[in-house]
Amino acid sequence: MFQGVAMPICVFDIFADGTTQVPTDTHLTGPGIYRWWHFDLADPMLEPWVREHLHEIPAGSLIQKQTRPRCDRFEGGLILNLRGINMNEGQDADEMVSVRMYVDSDLLITVRRKKVFAIDAIRREAEAQKAPPSPAEFLEALVGRLTLRVQEHVATLDEQAEFFEDDLEDKNTPMPHELPEIRRSVIRLRRYLDPQREALAKLAAFDIPLIPDESQLELREQANSALIAVEELDELRDRLVSVQEEHDANIAQRQARHGYVLSVAAAIFLPLGFLTGLFGVNVGGMPGVDHPWAFTILCLGMAGLALLMFLVLKLVRWI
């Protein structure tokens, strides 16, 4: 069916009751309310296909190698790039996966670079004859799933931050080795989620026939959820910095205390070292060499001197 053209991961004609059928032709649109094409960016035939069927602006947005979240009107349709939590096995969640979209009243094209689980969930619904019955409801379903997974991941990071904060009650607790990586994770997430918040706010504000009023309300709620997630990430970033600083302060205090103890010991034993060095001189004329109690008297004198040094340091409040 698609010989010589881009091979979609899936394509469905979707009707008003949510039922679907797989088309038998290669036309851009079909008999349903809209036709959904889903592609992998790695398909070498994708670029010539989109350039043949779409204007160069939406075509270019679908095949960009690197993207950031965006939402722009193009004639009567939408160019939309969104990001979701990376749930692919063996990959970091904060290396967010992207979905590139072009949406029109009777056409919806999505392009992925890595597997997007939110898209796959909608695909399974389409296979079960329960697809979103309009492009606007497709966007609602996709944005809702992406936002929910972001909220769940941010909640997980929040729990870890609370655990780190509880650990600070014991000042001898070592710094968690996961702390630097979680701080980097928060920074990477915010890098994508802040522009995504702006893109969703723009999407919810568009007054176009493609997005009816009831869909606007739902998208506005999703945009608000994205804003809350960004604010929570800002708070998390500050809390993790505070945890890091407190651990650094505890380490500095311990090092200062250890240095202080060593300094006091050095101050007490400095004159004792002088005496042992002096009486260790192996030359004639040393006092007490022939006296049987000389060593005992020397040891007692050194003990008395150590006690005197301790009392002097106590008097001047060094200890």
C-alpha cells in the first residue's frame, strides 16, 4: 500500500463515534473526521513525503532533528512540538522524548524520534475502536497523558527531596550520592517544561475552529497543570541547593572541629617536643645523666607542663 512512500508506524481514518479503519489508499486525508498519520523520524522516505504533501513550513517542523516545545498557527492548522517523560527502558527519564505534530481540521500527523508512550496509548485506543473523535480531542488526550506523567515524575523527585531534608536532622549523615544527579535532572526537566508551559498556554488561547470552546477549557487546565509542574521544579531546585549547602556547611564544620582539635594538641605538645628534643641531645654535660631519678623527674615535669598548657589555653578560651 505504501510502497515507494514513507512507511508510517500507523495510520487511521477516525470517525465521529471514535471508530477507526486502516486506509487502503495513500491520500493525505480520508473519509473520516480526520486521518492520523504517525511516523518515525528515522524513516528515510519521510522528508520527501512531507515536502510533497505539506507546505514547506509545517514540513520543515516535522523533520527537524532538534526541537523545543512550540505552538504556532499555520493557516487554519497548528504546528505543535511537545515533550514527554522518557519511559523507554534503560534511558534517563529527564532526557525527554519529543513528538512533532501538524494538526488540521481533517488531518493529524505525528512524528517521533523515540517511542512516546502517550502516543502508543492513543494508538491502542484507535486499534480498539475508541479513538479520540476529533483532532482537538486527540490533543486533549495527548497533552493530558504527557502532563500526568510529568506530574508523577516531579512528585517522585519531591519525595526524594523530602528524604534528603529529613536526613539533615543527623548532621553526621553523609551527602547522598544521588543528590548531584537529581539536581541535574531537575535542571534538564525545567529546560523543556518551561517552554512547554508557554506552548500549552498559547494552544489553550487560540480562538480557531479547530479547537472548540470545550476543548479550550480542558487544554487551559492542562496548561495550568504544566505551570504548576514548572513552579514545583523551581521549588525543588531551590530545596536541593539548600540541602547541598547544608551538607557542605556540615562538612566544613566537621573539618574545622578536627582542625581545631589538632591545633590544640599541637599547642600542648609543642613545648613537650622541645624538651624531648633537648634532652635527646647525645652530648656530654646533660643534667641528671648519673642521677637515678632524673627520668622520672623529667616525665613528671613534662606532665605538669602539659597540664599548665591546658590550663593556659582554657584561661584564654581557646578551648
